[in-house]
Amino acid sequence: MSASATMTGAAALGPVDRSIIAAIQAGLPLTARPYHAVAERLGLAPEEVMRRIARLQATGAIRRIGAVPNHYALGWTANGMSVWDVEDHRVDEAGHRVGAFAFVSHCYRRPRRPPQWPYNLFAMVHGRSRGEVEEKVMLIAAELGYWSRGHDVLYSTQILKKTGLRIAG
């Protein structure tokens, strides 16, 4: 999508849609009926809130609604970003293969920064120990075979707050 199309779409959001996005962007209320709670807070009918959210998802203004678990609290305390030096003409296919592993939470391509940084494929792997992460990384290495000319694992040392764009209501 072009920047102008994106800006036009963003500018086209009316005040009700913006207030709904502002109300849910930090998370839905932890209740049995979260959309009803949002509707009550905004003075709207729950059906209208749900209809508008569905439309905002269909148009791409909202990409997804999902849970973001705290993997540390769930016991997944070894978190390693595996980085791979894959031939550029194979990196897209390699990314699809690596991203298909259930233990890879996200996988993406990034530009190299030679000579210090030869890696162009990144895949986040979570485990209960560094040994478990290393075993999973070896599965990725086996899948990539000769496509990988080298790799490393960068381990998390702290939790950073992850958020997307925030808009004002």
C-alpha cells in the first residue's frame, strides 16, 4: 500500500472509530464480555463496537487482536534470536521454512551490515533453558543445510515493553 493510501485511510477514521481503537489498543478488559465493557465505557451499543472492530480489521486499520503472553511468567526464560547468513536469493524461501517451525515465534529478513554483521535472516526461539534453545537452533540449521553459511544466537537479558503505534482517542 502506498504512503498516500495509508495516510488517506488513517485520515478517514472517524471519531467513533478512533475512540474504539484508543480504548482497546493497550488491551481488552479482562472480563467475560470485553466488547460490552468497551461499549459501556464509550456509551455505544456492544453490537456497534463489534461491527466497527470487524470492519476496521477487514480494512486493515486493525491488523489483529490477540493475547500477548508473558513468556517469562510461563517458564520460557531462555529467549534467543537466532541470526543466519543465508544467500540473498534463498532468504525468502529459507524464512518460510524457518517460520514454519512451531517453536519460532517470529522470523524476518533484515539487511546485512558487512563486514561486522553478515546475517540477513532472524528467527526468535524460546525455551526453558539455553540448552533447549540450542537444540531448536540445530533443527533450524539442519533444515537450512548448506543454505546457511553461518549463524549465531543472541540471548535476551531483560524484558522490554513491546507496543505498536498508539493513537489518541
